[in-house]
Amino acid sequence: MFNNHKLTGLAVAIAAALTAQQAQAVTVYETTSDKLTFSGRIAAGSSFVDEVDDDHDPVNAGSRVRLIHEHNFQGGWSSIARAEWGFDPFFEDGTDAHYKRLLYAGASHDDYGTVLVGKQYSLWYDMVAYWTDWFWYNGATAQGSFNGAAGDGGFEGNGRPDNAVSYKNTFGDWTVGVLYQSSRDDVPTNAGYTGNLNGYERNYTGQGAVVYKPSEDWSFGATYTHSDIDGKVAGATTSENVDAGLLAARWTPGNWYFALTGGEYRNLIRDGSFSGTSEADGIIDEARGYEGVALYNVKDQVPGTVQLYSGFNRLEHADSQARSAFYLAGAAWLTFDENLIVAVERKFDDSVDADGNADIGNDETDLLVRYNF
């Protein structure tokens, strides 16, 4: 049972979100052909881990701000420029910890498709992987989007790739896309990386994705990434090329939502994702991931929408019994034009170490408050 004082910080976050309930995206400038808007979100989360004594203070849960400029040309063409920064409104480490999430520009036409240039969402995520990223607080740990050298999946190209150009278009029931990433050598490293790999550099990344939508309710997707990467171990150059593929299916009858993804990842997952594994370069040669979600929208019963959902994340090491996995059940209330979200999730750990021993992690309950403006 939760103590009242442990909920104080989250209650303050809820109150702050409620006071901003009338907020909307701000139109900074608008004419018949141009529009500049400012928007974002403030999000706080708190975790109650079983058998762990913690103060449960709320932490930042993906707060961000963005500027978007849109322009309509003659002949059906339009352009977009987007800049988005993540930040910490709670100053957990004494600063706002701001960082660049997205920075791109592009052009679009209904017949000729969309071209984007810059740091953007990958086709891997934007077209396929997000289908199972529907938990409000947890999730997206086994779909291959945000793994790799940096937490945003930007270096290998599966999350928010940098220095990228993409093209996407729809032909009847099919949507196809291709993405290219240029070279980079100033590589970030995930916290806790223990390998001896250095001199890590990307030569290029090539990525493709396809979605088939035969009916209003059914969709099937596939995506593949090859990232040509070199590194050095004890002075010798070694190939650390990433090859990753993901398949997905989605069914959305009425108020229901069901989705399943399954992927294979070579040289993408770091050994810190598993317990009891150790690679000289700190990178797992081969891993497999599976995610599933089932969700029901309860509408017209209370103001807004109530979502009841469950699902699982399961990331497996191909060369041992190690896995990082959990099952989840949750509920969320989306109100005030669905801009205010309050969610609670119960996560049941199902991880094991390389020898097949369980009890790697504890079960937990997570609370989230988020306001979109």
C-alpha cells in the first residue's frame, strides 16, 4: 500500500497539469500559405518497485517542445520544417538537461510523396515499430528502435537518425519508404557500456520499409536496416555492421487495437541489456525481440476516453538463455480533448540471466501524468 507522502510529488504534477487544461498549441504566425506553431508536452512519472525502498519522487517522462513551420505552394506541393527539443522541467540534475530530438525540413506532394532531410524519425519506427509502442510509460524495449550506441537510436538509424534523407510514398494499398544516413565518427556511448571498442564510426546506413493495408482494419509491415560501421579493438580495425529486420501485424476492429512485432538484431543490442552476458566489444552478436499489445478504448462513459491495455516486451540473447522481458497491464484516462493523460501500469518482470536463472528484476507499479499543449 502506498504512503500518502510518497504520492505528494506526483499529486503536484497532476495539479499543475490540471491548471493548464485549457492550453492549446500556440499559433505564432499564420497567413493563407504559411503557419508557424509552438507545441509540446510536460510529462512526469513515478515508479513503485516491489521490495525496494525509494522516495518515488516524480521524474521527467519525455517532456519536449517543438516549433513547426508549414508552407503551401501552388501545384499541390507543401513544405515543413520542424525543430524539437527534449528537456527536464524538474531539473533533476540541477539543469534543464535539454537536447535535440528532431531537426529536419522537407517537401510533400499527394502524388509524388514526401522527402525529409535532417534528424528525423526513422522509417523503421515511423512506419512499422510504433505499432507496438502504445504503453504510456513502459515499452519499446524489444523492437530495436532505441537500442545501440545512443538511447535515441540515432547512430544506427532505427530511432531518430541524424544526417538522414528519407523518401516515402503510397501506391494504393502499399506504402514504401527508403532512408539513407551519411557518415559520422563522433559517436556517443550509452551509460554503462563496458566493452573495449573505440574509434567507433558509421560509414553509412541504408534502410527500407513497406506497409500493406488490404482493409481498413488490417495492416502488415516490414522494415530492414543495414548500417556500415567500423570500430577498433586493441588497435585492430573490426567490422561492427548492424543488420536488423522487423515484421509487424496490426488489427484495429472498432474500439479494439491489437499489434505484434518480431525482429532480429545483429550488432545492435549492448550486452548491458542482459544479465550474465559478456562480449569483448560490449555488443551482442545476435538478439531477437518480440512485442505485443492489446488495447480497448472505452468511449462515451466518462469525459474523454479510458484505455484498458495489456501486452509484453521480450528481448532474447540468441547465444544463451538470457532475456530481458516483462508482461504489463495498464489503464489510462485521456481527457480535456485527450490532451491530459493519467495512466497507471503494473509491470511483471520475466527476465532471466545467461544461465536461465530468474529473479533478475522486481515487479513494479508506474504512474504517469502528461499534458500535451
